Amino acid sequence: MNDEQPASKKPAVIRVNGSWCKRCGICVAFCPKDVLEINEGNLEVARPDDCIACMLCELRCPDFAITVEKE
Amino acid sequence: MFNYLKFIRTRNFPHIWCPGCGDGIILKALIRAIDGLDISRDEAVMVSGIGCSSRTPGYVDINTLHTTHGRALPFATGVKHASPDLNVIVVTGDGDATAIGGNHYIHAARRNINLTVLLYNNYIYGMTGGQCSPTTPRGDRASTAPYGNIEPPFNTAGLAISAGASFVARADVYNVKRCEKMIRQALEKDGFSLVEILTPCPTAYGRRNRMANPVKLMEWLRDNTVPVQKWEKLSPEEREGKVRVGVLADTEKPEFTAEYRKLIERVQGE
């Protein structure tokens, strides 16, 4: 709708602490926008531009391993 | 983004809980509730017994007390009695609170002492090898019930209500915002406040009950928990196999430490 908005503007930055993450997959399964993926045993923010900053991955992460920073 | 770092002992991380265990989700909800009520770290005490849930005090940077199996409530009663101004939070499991500590559980509720009790209910003894607990549902499998449990489970929250607790709620870790809200209400309540929190145990419970993947257990919570308002509209058949969540009891009753203070004033005045 808004053509003026720069393409790089994202609602949030998702950070993963790989040494605390246990790859349980809860964040991946319940992300409403399918942003996260587990690839070769690592949690990856595969589609960061799709993130809507709903915070559900951070809230449901049992390992204190995900933070979602709203910009 | 919530900054948990000021409330946790980072040197003990990553924590020992299994991948997909809900205990970490509860701890985070508790930290947010404590922070949201502006309770300082010095004003909060966490007391636990033995079990997976009872490892929680090792990770949280407030005053903590890790005690013996089933005895978190007596220790917490002592702390509260000595310093009624502290916010005393008990973290316990279904085995710790309703089996070995069952008597303490009903009597602390009856006494209506101002404790906030988080009862992590994962339907099993996780730490000791997946034995049946008093909350294991009928028909489910455990290491001590390889062909299915034939005993009916305790209604843990109902037990606290009938014993006299002034605030009783049930929450689950899938609906994590609601869980946080219940914990917050329990912290605010003046009296014995129980929040029973349904939490997945993929290792000891899930693996034996066709839900080894943590996501399956979270989906089970999503699909089988019913908020109290909706529960009222369901027929007995529709309630079958479902779990009611929300605030189940919220009443005003005399609180133990306040009554004790009154007693001292009365007797000393004589």
C-alpha cells in the first residue's frame, strides 16, 4: 500500500542464542508466519522479512534462547 | 523483547530441562509477572521441593530455597510466618505436591496462608524415570503402568478449593499470556493462591503416550484446554477428555499470618 516505505524496514529483529537453544521445535511449529526453520540441527531465522513481531516464539521458548526486538 | 537477564543466574544456563519441557516457559511467565508487579528481587522468595519443577530456584536470581521432597510448603510456611511482608512463591510438581507432600498441600490450603503456589502438572514423575503420579490420567502409560494406568487421577485444583484455598486457577503453557495473567493474579491475592499449570514432559510422559515430539504435547494443550466461560456451555459429553482452564475460585477469607498478628495483639493487650 505504502510505496514510500523502504524495503528493508522490518517490524522486528529475531535473535537466537544457539548455545541455549535445544532445538525442540516449538517456535518453528507455532510461528503464524512460518519465519523460523531448523536446518542441520540449527535454529535459523529463515524468513525474517515475514515476521510480524507477534512475540509468540519468544514467549513460548522454554530455553530463554529467542529474543524479538521490535524496531 | 523482555529482558530476563536481570532475574536469572546465567552461569547455570543452558538449564537441565529436556528439549520441549514446559518448565522454562513457566519460569519466564513468572519472571514477567514478578517484574510487572514491580516486586523487587529482595522482596521475593522462591521455595521448592524435589523434582524437575523444583530445579527452578537454581535458575532465578531472587532469594531461593531448595528443600526436601514434598516439603516445600512447610518451609515456605516458615518463611512467610517469620517475614509476612515477603512474597513467598512455591514451585512444585504434581508428584511433589499431591503425593509425598499431599498432606502439606491440603493443610496449607486449609490454613489459607498467603503463599503463591505454582504447581507444574506434567502428569508424571519426570526426573525419577516416568512413574505414575497422582495426576496421571486413567489409561495413560507410565513406567509403572506399562499397560495403562487404572487409577483415577486427583483433581488437583479441586482439592485445593475444597481444602479452603482462597484463589485457585488452572493454566497451561500453550496459552502462555493467560498463564502469566493467572500467576500475576495469584501473586496479588492475599491468601493461599494456587496456579496449576499444565506443562509438557516429552521425555517421560510424551514418549510413552505417542507424543514424543514436544510440538504434539503443545498441540494437545491447544486442542484440549477449555476456558471456564466456554466450559459452562458444554454438555457432559463435550467435556469428556477436556480440561477446564481459568480462574476456578477467588474468594475472600481470613489469611493466616494476619490472623496470627491479630492474635498476638489481642493476647498481649490482655
